[in-house]
Amino acid sequence: MRYLILGCGWVGEFVANLWLKEGHEVWASTTTAEKYHRLITDGIFAFKQNFDEPLTPAINLPKEFDYILVSVPATNKSTIEDLTKRFLRVSNFLSSLQYSKIIFLSSIGIYPDVSKEIDEDSFEEDELQSKLLLAEKSIGVFPNTHIYRLGGLFGQNRIFAKYFQQKECTTGGQPANFIHLEDVASLISEGFAKPLNNKIYNVVCPHHPLKQDVVEASAQKYGFDLPTAFNNSDSFQKIVKSNRLQNDLNYTFKYESPLDF
């Protein structure tokens, strides 16, 4: 199989190396010289492309791919105008390629902070975060494209307790809507290999312990200090459900709960 990753960040680099070990051909875009050289060293066909700048033709880039993973971020610090230009360039890039399926990585940050259980159909478009929605709609117009809305990403050196050392935790009373890197990678690969019956999927662990419990569990497991205090001032009870993806792929999570990370 021949894979293309546009915007090869943390998730992209992880899955690229998995696909490489499985014997696939992997192409990936990056914005930095450091990552470019690292990907090349790993055996990945890397090329530099910053979608905030005019497109530059990638040398020897094939025109046909089996699967394309789009992981170009819709960063909140960017303006709507900048994001419009960014995803227009991504769209123009994709328009020149032939492929079987695209998966675009979005975020559950698209949902408002409300106290309820949320699935993919819980909100009208005008209730969703505008920048992420712009990105989803830009890529979603391409045929055979599916959107993965990822929960909070952890795994490898991303450990929840690490981010609260010598700090107060104000979100400990919230349910955790997290996902492990290894499950994300498996769900991407399975999403390419198997039929997907829907356009949009939440990608979140099926269990939602309180964030305070996750902090305490990861601190104990990995030897980090606890926060200076738990002040649960931000305590809305948002729970994002991933039943649709579990059912469509008949998927069993490697990490069903963030307590297991």
C-alpha cells in the first residue's frame, strides 16, 4: 500500500513508522528541516510543505495513493482568514491526487462545553467551534473522506500528571474524554482497511473517569508529583461518546480507560 500523510505531527510520525514496519510505502509532509531529516532517516519519503505558504511541488511525489491521512491542524490561535487560506492550499494539493480514502484528524474541541453526553449528531453546525468546522468542511467535500474527532491525546511521553506538577488543577471534577496514541493509530489503520458507514466519528476512550483520578493514577504510575491543589472550579460534565466508531469497526480498545494509560 502507498500512504500519504499531510501534516506529519506527533500522531502522523507514529503511524508512519508503523506502516513502514508493515512494509508499506509512506510519504509525509513536514514544515521543519529537523523532522524532514528524521523521517528520511527512518525510510519515509518526506517532503517539506508549509500550507501557510504558497504550494511548492514535491519532487517525485506520486499522483496516486491508496490512503491519505490529513493531519494539518486548525489551530485556535490562527485567524479564520489564515485558516481559510491554509485549507484552500490543502484542498488544492489534494485535488491533484488520486486515492481510495481520506481520513482527516479533527478534535472533540469542536463541541461546546456543556454538561451532557455528546455524540456526533448532538449539535447543529452553528453550535460548533467555527475554526474546526471550517477545516472539517474544507476537507470533507472530497469523496470517500471521513473525519475523526480526537479526544485528548496521550501516550509515550505525554502523561497527564506531568502537566500539573507545581500547579493547581482546576479541571479535576470533569470527566476525561481522552484517547491513547496506540488506539488512534489502530483506528486510523482499521478505518482505512475496513468500510466506514458514516462521515464523522468521535475517537475517545469508552470510559470517562474524573480527571483528578487520571492525574493521581498517572502520577503514581510514572513518578510525578501531584498538583499543588485540586480546585474543581471548571466542572462541567461533558462526556463524548465513541459508540459509532466502535460499532462500525467492531473495535476493542487497547486502553478502555485513561486510568490505564
